[in-house]
Amino acid sequence: MLTAEETGAETIARRRFEEEKRRLEEEETAMRRWRFRAKPVPRSTREALYDKVVSQAATRRRLHHEARLEELESTMKPFERMEAGDRRRREEQARRRREREEAEERQLRQAARFRANPVPVTTREPDEESRARQERDAMRTERVAHRALTLLSNAALPPRMELRKEEEAAKARQAAVEKRRAEAEAARQNRIRPTPLPDFERLHGKFVRALRTSKTARAPTAPEPFSFDSEQRRAEEAARAEARRAEEEERLAKMMSRPVPHSSGGGGGGGGGGGAREARLLQELRSTVSGGAGSDPGAMTGTRLAATMGEGGFRVTMTRAAELRIEARQRAIRERQAAEAAAARKEEELARRQKETDRLVRPVVLRLEQQRRPTPLAWQLDDDTPEARERRRADRLAAQAKREELAAGVAKAVERREMLFLRGSVDKERGEAERRALLRVAGSVADGAASSHGGGAASRGAAWHEMETTGGIAGQRDILFSEEERTALGGGAASTGDDDE
């Protein structure tokens, strides 16, 4: 099969390529023919806009300055010196303005070659009326300023403000005085007091003489022969041992003469067990000492005393720390007993005072209540009489019987209470019983009404209709009774909707 190139036919891609190439060549040719042409400079570029803006800003600033000066002059107070300064300033400004105007006029005359008539004298110099008005204004300004100064000199603060000002001035003076005093005291305390230089030669000579005197007062050491096994040394050791033994015996005698605290293992708070153990050790120590002190006096020598307990035995050492603990425990027990006794005495005294107060106050209160309320209340009756005791006993029995009655009622109600799964059937049976009772009542009423209307079904229906209208059960017939029951009552035909109206 021949392709498009072999047949010479132009394809779509070839045609699009040629069109795109031709479009690019045309754009390139158009860009080559285009030449740049600058736009003319606008007229606003050559105008002096900056000078114009500067001149406008200067004009606005001058106008604003003049307006502010006029406003300041209108609000300025008329004092003489200030008025004189303002007058000179205004005259100077007027003179400069006139000079400026004259210069401008000269420039205009030179430019226009116009000669104006000279300014009349009356224009620059005020006339008599204007001069008199200016003098009156000046005199009025001077008078107002003088009056203001007079009022200012004669013015005074209100009394409270004057007092406050005097108090502040007094406080300021007192503060200044205290500050000067404090500064003087600080300067006096911080003043350097030079101490004269000591005579070092005299002090050195004194030290040398004292050293020589101390050397001559001491005897020189004379060595003497000695021995650790001498008779004197053994005698001193024996004397010291005897003194220690006597001191230990005296201390043990004092310790055994003290009473032994009796306390259980759990009593006395957290330290009860330790106190009982120490008391037991002390008791055993006494028994040991009393049993063996006569036969062996040397058994109590030394700073510690050992007691053998039991046949197998273990050694209990009574140290100074144990003795101190025993003493502290005994002291704490005695203090606690004293505190408890004091508290008991205080409570007894308080109870006695309360009882005495009740004994004295009760008759007075009863008498006042009898005067205020002739019929006594329950709390005013004497509680110690047989009638009062019998009345209280009867009240207690009645309250107990009432409580028992209430409890029995609650128990019966609980027994009669229906179970949850039986409550539905019981409610249904109760509803059936009520409906049957109502049916019997309605039947009897309908029979009586039918007999009064002549008998028959029509008479029963009329009687039923009358019962609905007069008995207040209108619309309840279809709900309360079934179709057979309504037919038996004579109202079956009425349920078709004929008597809805």
C-alpha cells in the first residue's frame, strides 16, 4: 500500500506545518517594518510645578500664621506689659507691612509707569475720635489690670485649704530640720577620729620585762625517777577504784529506792512497751542485787552492772542511757498523772459551780415564768414528782405502741404488695369487675326506664339515650360495653351512628 508521501498527496500535518511557518514569517516581516516613534513631551512636564507647590505652601503657612496670631490676640488677657509688648509688635508688623506694600507699590509704579496721588495724612494718623477711642481702650486696659492685681494681692485661700497649706509647710519644715539633723548625726558618726601612734619602743621594753619576769617565776623542771609498779601508784589506783565503787553503790541505791512504773505492753501510747521492758529489767536488777550484794560486794564494781536471768541466761546491761530513759519515763508518768488530777479537779469544780448556779437560778426562772404565764408549760413542771414520772412513762409507752402499730402496718402492706409480674393480670381482673358492675347498673337503670316508657326494645333504646344524656356517660357506651352487651341493653341499633347528633 502506497503512503501519502509516495503518492504526492498533502497530509494534514504537512498543511499545518506550512501554515505555521507562513504565519511566523509574516510576523517577522511585520516586526522588521515597525519603527519606534517617541511621543511628544507633555506640557505639564515643562511647567514649574515645584515652585508653584512651594509658593502655595508658603501662602497657606502665612495665612495660617496670621489667623493664629489674630486668635491669640483675641484670647489674650489685657495686662499692661503684655499689651505694651503686643502694641510694639503690632506696630512693628504694621511698619513692615507698610514698607512691603510701599516696595510693591514702587515696583508696580515702575512697571506700569503710574504715579498715584500721595496718601493723605488722615489715612496714617488717626483722627480725634479714633485717638480718643484708643485712649479709652488703653485706660480701660490699665484699669482692668490694676483691679486684677489688687484682687490678686487681697485674695486668700479658704480656711480648710489655708490650714492644709500651713500643715504641709510645717511638715516640710519639720522634714527639713530632721534631714539636717540626720545629716549632722551621720557626719558626726562617720567622722574619722585619728588615734595617736603608740610608743613601740616602750611597748617592746614592757614585753621583754614581762617575759623575763615569767621566766624567773617558773621553777626549772627537775627529773625524778618513777615506776608504774610503785607503792604510791598502786595506792592511788586503789583509792580511785574505791571512790568509783562507792559512787556506783550510791547511784544504785538511789535507783532502787525509786518506785517502779506499772504499765502494760500496749498502754501509754507508742512508748508503753519500752517503759514496761525497762521496769521489768529494773525489777530483776533489784532482785539480783538484793540476792548477791551481801555475798559478793565486788560484783557491783565498774560503770556497768550485769544481771544473769534464766538458767541458760542472757546478759542485760544497765547503762547510763537506760537509767536516763527510766528517769524520763517516770518523770513523764508523774507529770501526766499530775495533769490528769488537775483536769479532774477542774472538771469537778466546774460541775460544782454549774450545779450551784442551777440551784440558785432555777427558782428565780420558775417564779418569773409563773408571773408571766400562769399556766405552767411542760418544762416548768417538777420532774421529780410521781405524777411527772408517771406521765413520762405513759408517754413512752404510747410512743412505743405507735411505733409498733406503724411497723405492723408497713409489714402488712409489704405482705399484701403484689408482684410485678402479677400486677397486669390483677389490673385486668379489676377492670373486668368494674365493667361487669357498671353493666349490671346500666341494665337495671335501662329496665326501669323502659318500664316507664312502655317496654320493648325501642323503649330500652330511648331509656339508654336518656341515661347517656342525663348520666354524664355520653360517648362511653362503645368503649365500656361490647356489641352483645349493647344489644342486650337495647342500644345496639344506636351504635350505627343514628344518634351521633
